[in-house]
Amino acid sequence: MLAVAILAAGKGTRMKSKLPKVLHPLGNKSLVERAIASCELVKPDRTAIIIGYEGERIKQALNHLTGVEFVEQKEQLGTGHAIQQLLEPLKDFSGDLLVLNGDVPLLRPETVQKLIATHQEYQNQATLLTANLSNPQGYGRVFCDGHNIVKQIVEDRDCNSAQKQNPKVNAGVYCFNWDVLKEVLPKLSTNNDQQEYYLTEVVDFLNPVMALDVDDHLEINGINDRRQLAVAYDILQARVKEAWMMAGVTMIDPDSITIEDTVTLTSDVIIEPQTHLRGNTVIGSGCHIGPGSFVENSQIGEDVKVFYSTVIDSSVASHSKIGPYSHLRGQANIGENCRVGNFVEVKKSTIGNKTNVAHLSYIGDATLGNQVNVGAGTITANYDGFNKHPTIIGDRTKTGSNSVLVAPVTIGEDVTIGAGSVITHDVPDEALAIARQKQKNIENWHSRSKK
């Protein structure tokens, strides 16, 4: 059995924010959500979030997660005090306890899995994650024998000058035998510089305690201020982009590109500078995205080109071209071999295969068939001031420039709409629809206006 405790009770004053530190976003997840996600490979039986400052707000932010319980630490008297709050909730639990920090978001699930495996293989009473840093300032120092058995842990502010030379630091990530730990927790003291209950003091009562060095010391980076949050984002981005480039994705100027770790790419995708991919986006093989494009929670087929455009909560089928300066949003579904061009907005609409909306148009709450040609400046007037209404356009229909289709309206197949028309009634198949006043020319107007 495995339980996880995530320390999330602190205010995080150095963030200079009303938002609890652990709720600050790193990419598309909060810091504490990333700590929870680092346990996905070990599949804990119980997950407890130890909350304090703005505890109700943290509960609300995590209410979409299943299997998470909350334990309140009314006073923040140190890490040892935080774990003491588990004595009652876990009084009937038997197994191992993994302790993580809610502001350490970069731990890889593989690292957590390795820590648990090491702990269980050697039947340790405690196993802690450590790292060797060239500049260990601010971290507690870990002192081990030649077999990585921990002899002492000293907090940075309690170290003497000799102890501060030790590069091995405590990452604040532990795995304990809970049956032993719960007997030790009441013995903790406040005999230290901060007069707090340090969890590290339990090392004096447990045996054996083993240290496990993390392969990548950047994983243990904690977040205390906005600068460190930005550094963590850079680290996360470097991981994501390196993985996709090694998988066959071309990135031109990777430093100007951002890709969230929930995005799925395919080989032979090309991503141009100043492109940003967010959320649950999937991009198929052979796509060319950017420059200057934003894609979020969208599915892009194969061999699609998206230039200088925004695609949100939408889908684009294979071999279509989007942009420049197009905006697809709110479940816009674009078919195969389509073109959505300059300054076109498509909202909550379905566009059939081989249909073109080339420029200067708004398509909203509409269904367009196959091989439709939408002339420049065509507008679906879908809103009457109270409700949205649908527009339906049949296969192979052509709308003239500056047409307005006042919904609800249905345009049949093979229809031609004259330029400048305002269509307020349904149009049958194969008709020519013209809705404008007859042109009137007034001769000699220029000479009269000069007078």
C-alpha cells in the first residue's frame, strides 16, 4: 500500500500574490497539480493534500480530481508538524508514505517510481531524494556514508561553515515506512533556528535511511517567487521541445516556440517561429504550423497549413489551408481540402470538403456543404439581439461579395447569390438570388455638386 502526502499549506509570500503559491499555473496545470501528476506511475492508494492558507480555495481548484483528500494544518509550524497532521487520517493505514512538496513541480514520474522501488528493494525505513549541486545555498545538507546511508541532515541555516561545503542537498522528497514513522512523529522537537518541527529530524530515529541521487538536479527546483516560476517554465519547455524534436518534429527557432506537455505531435510536422500550441491539441503528420500561430484544444489533420492564425476548440481536416489572419473558434470544423483565408472568422460552424472562404468573411452558427465558394465580405448574420440562429448553405453554392445571409435561413444546392445581396428568405436549389435595389444613375451629379 502507498499513500502520498503533498505539502500545500504555505502562503508563499514571495510570490506577491493573493493566490496561494501552489495554485500558480505552470503551463496548463497548477504547481500542486503537477506534484500530483508526478505520482501517476506509482498509482498511490491514497493521496492527501495538506492545506492551510486559503485551504478552501485549494479544495475548489482541485475538485475535478478524484481520489484526493484534504488534511488541514491550522498552524504552519514546519514540515514535521505538517506530517503530524496525518496521524489521525492514516491511523489505520499500513504501508509506505511518499511525501512531496506542492511547490516542486518538475519531478518526473520516473524519478518518483525509482525512489519507491529503491525504498522497497532495500526495505528502508526512509529513503530520500538528494542532488549534488555546485551552489547548494538554501538547501539542507545530507551527510552519508559510502553506501548512501544517511547519517545526518542539517538545514542550511543551521549549518556551520564546514557543513555548508557539502554539495549533497535534500530535495524534500521522502518515502517512509508509515508504520515506523507514525511512532516517531510525536518525538520531534523545535530545537533549531526556526523553532519549527523539521521532518528531517526523524532521521535520528529511523534506520536504515538511504539517499538516492536524482539524475537531473533541475527536477528538484522549488518555486518561491515569479522568477523561479519563469525558470521552471523554461525547463519544462526545454524537455517538451527536445522530446518532440527527437521524435521527428522540426522547430525553426525553438526558443520562440511554446508547446504544452498535453500537446500531441507527429513526425514531419514543421513549427515556425512565434507559434504556441496549447491544451489537448493533436497535429497530424506533414503539417506546417506558423509562423505567428496559436492553436489550443484543437485537432489538425495531415498536411494542413496554418499561417499567422488562431485556432481554438476546433478541428481542421487534412490538406486544408488556414490563414493568414484567420480565426477559428468555438467548435469550428473545417473539412478536407478547404481554404479559410485572410481575415476570416469561423465560429461554431461546419464547413464541407473543398469549400473556400477566402477573405473578409464571418461564418457563425452555420453549416456549409461541399465545394461552396464564399465570396469576399460574406456575413452570416446569426444574432437577432436575443438568440443565435443557424444558416445552412448547400453543396456547390456561390455567394457574391458583400452578401449578408440573415439567419435563420437555408440556401439550397447550386445556388448563386448576387453580390451585395441581403438574403432574408430561403433559396431553392439552382436558383439565382438577388436582393438589392435597382441601380439608379443621376446624370450631371458632379457638375451640380460643384455649383
